[in-house]
Amino acid sequence: MIKGYLSIKETAEKWGVTPRRIQVLCTNGRIAGAAKNGREWAIPVDARKPEDKRITTGEYRNWRKKVKKDAE
């Protein structure tokens, strides 16, 4: 890897998440300074872990059923 950059696997171990999650964050442009070199991502050593914006409260659980009840 390039000096001053980490691979996806190294970043995943550092942040305590899966490598797939790091790939998704890189693809969506959520990690500042991440660059793709061929098939691999290069993530700066000093990059900050982005905030997790996924909804885990169950707010959208059974949303189709809620829409039906509101429409009736």
C-alpha cells in the first residue's frame, strides 16, 4: 500500500467494522480523501470514521402496513 494510506482491511480493523462496510462508505464518498487505485481503495491514515446514519430504531418496520391503515 502507498505510504500514508491504509487498505480497506486495515481500516476495518482500526475502526472495528467489516471490510464490506468500508467499501460501501468509500463508494458513497463518505470517507474524505479515499481514492481508488485500480481495484483497491486507498484510505488516508488520518481519515475519520464517518457517523453511522443507518436507521436502527425500527422506524421503517412494517411501513407498508402503516400506510394502509392511514389510507383507510
